[in-house]
Amino acid sequence: MEESKMKVMFIIDFLGYGGASKMLTEIANNLSLKGFDVKVYGYASNSHHYNFVAGVEYIQGSPLHSNYYLRHFLKVPQVIKMIRKIKPNVIISFMPNPNVLSIIGTRFTNIPVIISERGDPSIFKGIIPKIKYFFYNFADVLVCQTEGAKSFFNNRIKRKSIIIPNSVTIQKTQITPIEQRRKEIAFVGRFQLSQKRQDLMVLAFKEVVKKHPEYKLVFYGDGDDIEIVKNLVRNEGLSNSVIFAGKVDNVIDIIKDAGIFVLTSDYEGIPNALIEAMCLGLPVVSTDCSPGGARLLIENNINGIIVPRGNVQSIANAVNFLIENPSEAQKMGANAQNIIERFSPEKICSLWEKVIKSVIK
């Protein structure tokens, strides 16, 4: 089959500003530029945060039902109808619920399904996640970002699983000398304490400002738990040292001159914010978040510092080390930029091309 005739349909629920949406957009754009006929169906989205190239057709859906048990069940006939209308050669879905809907929607068809797990499957407990992951047995390929995520699944699923990490889209730029950087600790991520753990960052920063009161902690992002974090900041007496900058579209341009970047998540896929900070040459500190995305990127004390999850003092110690050892911080930032070559869009897109061709008969 000619590549120009290969019709690829992506399925996802929301196309917001999160990492899964960003990577889906990038992959869709790259495949389109290589001659694939690309459709993107956001079945619960009426807009998309990231821009598609002219060759990608975006098909918007409708909001989810307010009832938890009905919201995705009612989407089944809509997804089936859209699949029948588009008649793709292959479907690629991102995230557990879209993965399940894609598998159900292609039953009794010859359309292969490539599903993609973008986070840490081990964190979801109870019968509902077990049912969702049962459906993964019927996919043609499961794409994981890390070996840790792949290892969660049963042997049948693991045998048809491959590892494709996120790509890096930032070009190598001149690194701002450490002495010219703002005395700022940058934190980028939505306010979801169960994952991102901004509470740990606040408590660690309290230890940092005892020694380095000239530094500010700046949070970039929004989310449901932002008021909890603001209350914690007030209660810890840090209101004059912590800034809530909100969600910004040009976050890369804003943080490139920050002093240090910190990620405190308990779990991630491959953290896009961490990738971007490293590409900019920022000295970075990250928790060893499950299932191994940060460790895939960071060689400890070479291109960044990795610390145990949930350990406030370890985070504070790492930040203080970078502040007090500017030559080491500068060196780690320079080494961090090497991930640009490791995870180039060309390399990652070629992996997606390979798996697409492997399933299209």
C-alpha cells in the first residue's frame, strides 16, 4: 500500500495542553508531512490547544455526559459511527478510555488498532481499571513510553508491546550563563496534587529560602488543586516568595532564563516539562517518578539530579546544591541539552511509521 494512501485515524478524548495531546499532535503532524492521510477525532473535545498542520483533519466531538458511568458508554456508538465514516487503515488511540473505545469500535472489522499508554498504569486500582486493561488484550500493538509501564501488563500484552518515548521539539540554543539567570525555581504542571505533588515543592522551598531568601518559586499552570497549594503557601509564611503565574502559552520562552527547574511528581509518563527544561539547558531536579520516565532522561549528577519520590529534604538539598555550586549547575545544564539528539522528532516519528506499517496488511 502506498504511504500516500495510508489513512491514519487518531482517537483521544480531550485535546488540551497536556503531554498526551501535545505528543499526539506532533505525531499526527509528522505523519501528515510524510504523506499519510491523517484524521484526528477528539470525541469529547470541541477545540484543540496545539496546532495541526494543514494536512491534518481535526474532527471535534461533543462534551461528555455528567454521569460517570454513562459518559463513556454513550460515546461508544459515536466512535463506531465515526470509524465507519472514515474507514481508516489503522487507528491510533491515546489514553485508557480512548484505547478501550477504539478496541470496541473496531470489533468485527479488519482495522488494526495501536493503543498508547501515556502514563503509569500501576497507579489505577479497583475493578474499573482492570476491566479497561482487559480490553488491551485485543489491541494489535501497545505503545508504552518506558519499560516500567510495559512491565505492568500480562505476558500476552507484553509480547505485542513496544517502547516509543516522547520526542524533543526544541532546537539547541545558546544556554544563558548561570550568573545571568533569574533567581527563580520554575515549576511547570497542572495543579493535581495526587500526581504532581506541588505540596512537596512548597515544603522543600521553605527549606531553600532559609539559606537563599533571594530566590522565588514560580508555579506555571492551573488546575483543581491550586487553592490548596495557595493555602499551604500562606500557612507556611511563603506568600512573598511564591508566585502563581497561571497557565501560559509561551512557557518555554519564559522559563529559559530561570535558575533551576524542579519536578516533584510521584508518577509520570515521560515528563514533557522536564524534557523542555533540559533542552533549554536548565539545571534540573526531578523525583524518580514511576514508572521510570525521569530516570530515562536524567543521568544522575551528570545532566541533572534525581531524588527519591516524596522526600522533601532530598528535593531541598538538591536545589541548594545547584544554587551553591554554579559551575556544576552550568555543566549539568549543558549536558542536559544532549537529549535533543537522543529524542529527535525524526527518530521518534520513524518508530511510529515502522509500527504502523507492521500492522497494516
